[in-house]
Amino acid sequence: MLDVPAEDASDVTAATPVVVSPAAVEFDRVTFAYPDGAPVLREVSFAVPYGTRTALVGPSGAGKSTVLALVERFYEVGSGAVRVGGVDLRDLPRTDLRTRLGYVEQEAPVLAGTIRDNLRLTLPAATDAQMLAVLATVNLTDIVGRTPYGLDAQVGEGGVLLSGGERQRLAIARTLLAAPPILLLDEPTSNLDARNEAALRAAIDAVSAQRTLLIIAHRLSTVVDADQIVVLDAGRVVAVGQHAELTETSPLYRELATHQLLVA
């Protein structure tokens, strides 16, 4: 970790421009390649309106995780532009950008310690009431009541005392505590059984009522009711629409849905 180069905290010094935009996140003809590699994204364009839920779907290697990495500005775009709130990310200091974003990885880390310790990673001054409120939002209140220790209950090394679904929902609760207006979820249900997937889907439904969501979906069942679905293939956007529409108009989406028994 110490050998990883630090990000340049002084990359933008000018005041953040104020722009009125209908899109919380926008990709405008973005092409991107990792160092010494072929392009991973090619001329990608789509917009995520405020207060909506947008899903990214497609086969492995389509470029879905790269999209989230570019939104977080872990990398700079090769050509085109990524905008948040109408502002090009290159005009936003990273610290400013990341206060607007909440990112939950596919393998969301839970650290040895207590429920309180894990939640306060994003907001050290959080009160018990705030922590209990975000746990209720993701339907995790029961983990506080299992022992007399409440928020001070241990979760075990790597969260071993929690189920996979509980670990994912705890990671979402931790992110919600910082109150980001935009939430990025990277395949949150990929390793969950049906029961935990249903619980996490209910949590996502509750969260989406208050925020803009951009979700990478491995299981299409979790995003069939998304406001829009962006279908990626080999680094290109090949279709955009809702589930019912895409099953009729996108051969790739219909193939994915058929394999997951969502259409006959």
C-alpha cells in the first residue's frame, strides 16, 4: 500500500463551477484504455438523471467496472468527458467529487471490530441515532438486537459473524452515513443466495427513493425495475432502455435475460 503513488490533491485549484444539469452523471463519447492496453471503453455515451436508478449490464469484460472507476476518477479518460452534476471531472478536485459519491464494491470490506467501528469509517462523529437510522434503511436493525452489546457487538475478522448479505448491507449503511447524493454499487448481489439477494434488493429499493443510483448488475433480477438499463458489450453501449423494451429490441439483453430465466 505504501508503494502506491498518492493522488495529486492539488490537481484543481480553481473554484468549482456551478452548472445546472439534468444529469447527475454523464458519459460523453468516452474512450479509455488502461496503460499499455487496448481500449476498454469506446465512444461510450449515456446519462443518469437525478433521482433515478440506472443499471449497467453486459457480459464479463464489457467495461462495466471501468465505468465506475472513471466516475470515481481513479483514472483519467482518454478522450471524451465524464461529468458529475454537469461539471467535467477534470474541473473538480477529487475531494469535492468524492463527497458527492458513495461507492460499494463487489467485495465490500467489513473490518474486525464492532458494528459501530465499521459504520464510523465514513463519519467518525456519527451519533447512535444516525447509525441506527441507516441500519434501519437497509433492514439491518436485527443485528443490533442479537446481543446486549447493540452497536458495540463484534462482527468478527472480515465480518465472519455476519452473513454475506448482511456484510453487503452493512457496507451500504456505512456509505449512506456520509449522505452522498450519488451511490455507486458494483454487483452487490453477485455472491448472495436468494434470501440475502431479496433482502439486499429491498434495501436498494429503500435507498433509491432518496438518491441517484448507478448499479452494475450481475443478476438482472435485481434491476428489472430500474429506470433505465445500459447494455455494454466489448466496451460499447449497444442498447439503452427498460427491461420490457430491451427484451424486445436488444438481442444481447434478451440472451442475458433468457439465461437467467427472466424471459421464455
